[in-house]
Amino acid sequence: MNGSGKALIVVDVQNDFCPGGALQIKNGDLIIPLINRMMDRFDLVVATQDWHPQNQVSFASNNPGKNIYDQIDIRGIAQTLWPDHCVQGTEGAEFHDDLDLDKFSLILRKGRDPLVDSYSAFIENDRNTKTGLAGYLNALDVREIFICGLATDYCVYYSAMDSLRYGFRCNVIIDATRGVDVPEGNIDAAVSDMKNKGIGVISSDELLR
Ligand code: VGL
Ligand code: ZN
């Protein structure tokens, strides 16, 4: 299939990040109708799925004496600790029921290594291990990506920033994302950092009109 140069990347629209989930994001589910509509405008749509083993190092429960949202140091890399979420094979790890899965040409599962988390769709949190997504997009002649999904200040942010390393033009469809905002102000900080690096922060109207 020809990517026609542009791909939509749908990040982690899973039950655990939506209201009622283990790491729920306020109004996380409200972006789903927009995402479903935007998929029709792209020839290539890729989804990521956070897919952790129960013994994932980023779970506070696997770090005795530590609390949710604490930061730990893993071989020199800061890692935030989360509630158990998106455990492989659980309901929480499934895509939200309202999300249209039919247009996904690739579902990239990330965070599968017990010892290394992966926010980014491109490179794991050790900042070194590749997921292979850049190679896939390059093979299909994708030059520009449009990112939506959850969470604005974690997996969307890291994916957007890392895409630049591989030479993609990158846009974040900001109204089709929602963030965790931990620590407070993190969403605004992520958005200004992305803008400063030349990432387009656009609205879904620009694609849907
Ligand atoms: C995410 C925290 C932990 C995300 C995933 O999808 O943004 N955030 N795991
Ligand atoms: Zn995760």
C-alpha cells in the first residue's frame, strides 16, 4: 500500500486511558469520534497500543516503597511510576469500543519489555531501542505524520519529538488529544516544547473541512 506521503498515527486510545480506566485521562474518550472521522482522510493509519507485562518496571506496584507518580532512576534515565495499566490481554489494554479499527494497517505494541518502558512510538525510554516504526513508514514513502490520541504530554509528545530524529514532518492534532497533566502544567510545557521544535500544532478542522 502506498502511504501517499502522509500517515495518521493514533496513539494509545485504550480503555485504561479513558474514563473509568486504571490511568484515566479526563475526557479521553471525547476525541474518538474526531479520530474516526479523520481516518478517512488518510491512506495510511497506524495505531499504537500500550502493552505492558504485569512486571513492567514503570508500575509503582513493582517498586516497593514508591508511590504512583514518583520518579525513579533506571540506569540513568528518569522514569515516572504509574498505576498498573494496559496489562497485556486485559480489558484495560483493549482499544476503546467506539474506536474504528478497520483502517489500521499496523498496530504497534510498545512497552513490552519488563525493564524498559516506551512512551514513544519510535524509540523506547532507554532512548536507544527502536520500535521499527520509522522503517515501516519510510518503506511506505511516508514523509509527514499527523499524531492524535492519548496522552498529549506523554506518548503523543515523545512520539512527536522522536519523529523529528527520523526526518518526518510532524503535526499534532491538538483537539484530538488529551493529556495526563502530571506534574501540573505538563500539557502546556509539552505543547510549547513541540512548537519550539517546529512540530505543527493544528486543529482537526484543518483536516476535516
Ligand atoms: C502513557 C503513561 C504511561 C501514554 C502510557 O499513553 O501517554 N502514559 N503509559
Ligand atoms: Zn504505559
